[in-house]
Amino acid sequence: MSDEIRFTVEGGLATVELTRPKALNALTLGMIREMHPQLEAWEDDDSVKAVLIKGEGEKAFCAGGDVRAVYRSIVDDLGGKGPSELSKTFFLEEYRLNHTIHAFSKPYVALLDGVTMGGGVGLSVHGSHRIVTERLMFAMPETGIGLFPDVGGGWFLPRLPGEFGTYLALTGARLDAAGAVALGVATHYVPSTRLQGLEAALATTIAEASDGRTAINDVLDRFAEAPGDDPTAGHRELIDRCFAESSVEGILEALDRAAADGSGFAAETAATLRHKCPTSLKISLEQLRRGRSMSNLAEVLAMEYRMSQHCIAGTEFFEGVRAILVDKDHAPKWRPDSIEGVSAALVASFFDPVPGREFSL
Ligand code: QUE
């Protein structure tokens, strides 16, 4: 076991702990390569009744994929001129792990106690149980760094109520615990002070249970509390109306109209969108519309893997990570720098196959 991830088993409950608290437990290729075979071994191990995953420290479950390392590898390998070995394999192996979590035959319980973004969402949202605390900060922020909401975002986001997933994907808006429960992103709310008790109860209950799934549901029902008022409730109608438009330009026009009619929320949302990567906005909307009619997660991940490989071959991911995560000037120079400048042909090209780099499970 490395110092980035820890595996333990206690009384039929297997636990994964992400142990990079200083990096908000951001997911490295090394962690993916350790976790994936461990999950498969636990699936075949009759003494393991369920898997629990959590992040070390009080700040984060997992802030995302370690995109800084992908960025560095592109700089180091080829002077920024082309995709590195890491950038080709990172996304492939990450998406394969996302699918294994989705198809996992035993209860998979994620404790989302803190920052949960991007790659951290992929480690949790596809599992059977998602427990959130008052410290949850959930987001798919990739359109801000020249990427798109991957790790199966094209699967779960279009399946959230109304157009809320489109709103989350394009704006990178944050959800708190109440919002996450209301939308179904989370299955249970448990205050962080009760998590230790919850883990202990899961381990002891499952050890004695004949049916692990029922035992887990019973324990979770005992620990779960009401998360409070859903702050998204008042904006749902406006979001559903504006984000149902078929283009990013149409969404912005709808938001501007609502803003002119007095909606401060619509004005803020339009302003947020105008700071995101224009190419990311358009490919992400296309990703979600295509994903909505796909019939399984593997098909979505194959689409997303193609998109990821086009992103690392282009300029925007590189510039986005530089501006937000490396130099932190928060002033990316997007190319094209306007929504209208992103042609339909450019958008379509992100969905083309990349020779020698197709997704497989
Ligand atoms: C978009 C992202 C990520 C992000 C910020 C975005 C992401 C990611 C991190 C992150 C945050 C803190 C860390 C770290 C990484 O931030 O994927 O190592 O310490 O991992 O706007 O996609």
C-alpha cells in the first residue's frame, strides 16, 4: 500500500481511505491503480459484505482527478506540444474504475464529508449509497479549466431532475448537503459528528447480518437526519426553463431575458457562464444531450474518453489548469474567446474517434 491510499477490513466492512489531505485527496493514477484491483478482489471475497470509501482529514472527500500532475506530465514530456503517456492512461483508467463502482455487486458507501468535485464525484456518485455531511461542497467545475464534466457526468447529470444537471455541468455551481439530497445526488444526510459512530455501527452490524444490504440500509436510516431546507428549490423552475434551450447561446439569451425581468439569480448565472471556457461549454452541452439518450454508462464513458483525448491535444485544458491551479491568476485566455467563435465543426470534432485510443472496460 502506498502513502496515498489505505485499505482496511473490519468485520465484513472493507474501507478505502484517500490519504492525500494536503492535496484535498485529489486522485492520482497510482491511487486508481491500487484501488481498482482491490475493489475487484473484495467483490470476489465472501467475507467482505460492503465497501466504504472516505477521505482523510476534515476538508475534503476528493477534490478531483490530479489534473495538476497531468498538466505537469504534458509540460515535462513534450514541452507542451502533445499528449503525454500519463494523460492518455489517466483518463482511461479513471473511467474504468468509475464503471467498476457503477457495476459493483455489493453495497458501496461513500462518505462525502467536505469537498467533492470532478474525479471525487466519479468515485462516489456511481455507488449505491452516498452519505453527505454539513461540510459537503459538491461540484462539477471542469468547464472552468477547459475540460468537461467527465467521470460519467454524461450519464448521471442528464438523469437529475429537470435541467438541473445541465446547470451544474455548465456553471460548475456548488451543491450543499440539502441540495444534494433533494436532487438525489446523495442518499442520506448524516452530521459529521456522527460519522465515527456510523462507521462502527456498519462494521458491527454487517458482521452479524445475513443480508448486508438490508443491514446497511437499517443502520443508515438510524443515523440519517433531515438536511434542512433545499436552497435550490426556489431556482428550479427558472433553471429548467433556461437550460432546456438547445444551444449555449440560447441558454444565455434565456438567462438574460430572465435577468431583465428582475431575476438576480439569472443575472449571476449568466455572468458565471461568461467566465467559463467557451469550448468547454459547447462540448459539455453536447455531451449531456448525447448522454441523455445513451443506454448504459460504458457507452457514455467511451464518448467521454474520446473527448478527454481531444481536450489534452488542444489548448484549453492546458490554459485552464495553468490559470486556475498552477499560476492561480484566474485569468485564462480562452481560444476561441467567445461562445459564437466555437463552430459546430469544432464541437463535433471532440466526438470523433482517436485512432489507437478507444475506450474498453
Ligand atoms: C476543476 C477541476 C479540478 C479543480 C478545480 C476545477 C480538479 C482538481 C482540483 C484540485 C483541487 C485542489 C487540489 C488538487 C486538485 O481542482 O479536477 O490537487 O489540491 O483535481 O475548477 O476539474
